[in-house]
Amino acid sequence: MGTPARRTRYKRAYDLTVLAAAHFSPPLVPVWLLLWTLIPLAIWLEDRGPVFFRQRRVGKDGREFTFLKFRTMVQGAEALGLATSERDLRVTRVGGFLRRTALDELPQTINILRGDMSFVGPRALPTEMHREATVDVPRFPERLGAMPGLTGVAQLYLPRHCHPRRRLAYDLVYIRKAGLLLDVRLMLRAAWNTLTGSWGTGDLRPETVIEPESGVVREV
């Protein structure tokens, strides 16, 4: 099986290949042009505020980077707390649609291109949230052994905001089992969520559990 580092050597080549194929394939070029044009325009027209949301987050081996996404909340929303809920009044009308489809995450392709992130991996958390989680769960930094991802096991099977111990368990399962086939499966599942607009707060199914010994995610 090899060590996690050996089993994930494919990631950089895989990420760049997917980026190139997605953005330069002739059938998809018009789609990306529309998304990169209409989404920023819709965000700006709603409240004349910034199009992008920037935040310092913690990446692989604890390295901080500037995380990008389309802004989905009113300006200054962070002052009221980092955690959000399904019916958070700070979420704009455009932002609600972007969150349900995960299109607000599209600018993270820039982070992937820079090498800050991968398509699949643990969720990159805000610096403050990571520090708080580490106080609560001392082993929490173990999840930083992998490059953070646009999607992943925890993103698909857990709420957006959950107990750090639960997030750590799911992330460690991914780190132990990471591989090309698993990444493809998770990306296809994420794509389905986007096409059906079913991301919500990050739940795929509220009744899924993870088996600690086998690392299998199953329904109950």
C-alpha cells in the first residue's frame, strides 16, 4: 500500500490535468466563461459589494494561505462569527444559490493552481477555527498531513460545522485510504451535489456514519 505520501504523489499531476481538461475542453469553455462572468456580476449587482471573499486558512503541515471563494454573505458578516447555519440571515440571495450548488467554491481552482490546495482532501479551516479545534482536540493537527481539498469525505458526509473530533475522524480515514480511484469517486459525488443543488450546509446524508475500524462510510 505504501505510506500516505507515496500514495498521493499523483495528486499534483492529477489536479493540473483536471484543471486543464475542465477549462480548455471546447465543449466546456462557454460554460466556464458564463460562470466566471455571470456569478461576479450577480454578486456585485445585489449589493455593490466585493465579489471575492478572502480569508487566511491553514493548509498542509500548518502552512497558512489566502483562501478564495465567491462572497455569499453580506459585507462584514465575519464580525458576527465564523459559523453559519442553513437559514443564516447574513447569506445573500445570490449567496444562497451559490452555496446550494457549491459554485461559491469555484475561485478555489486558483488556490489549486497555486499549489495551496488539491481537488480532494480535508477542508481548509480558518486559522482561528483551527486553533480553537486544536485546544479542544489536541490531535486535530494530524489532519494537516494532507493537502486541503475542494471536496472530501468530511465535506460530503458531515455538516459544514461539526465537532472537531468528528471532522478529524473522517479526515484521517481519507488520509489513510487516499488514492486516485477514491478521489475520482468523491469528485463525481461532489459534481452530482452541484448539479442537483443539494449541498446545503455540507450534508450529503444526515444518517451516514463512519466505521472507525474499517473506515467505511455507510448509511444507517
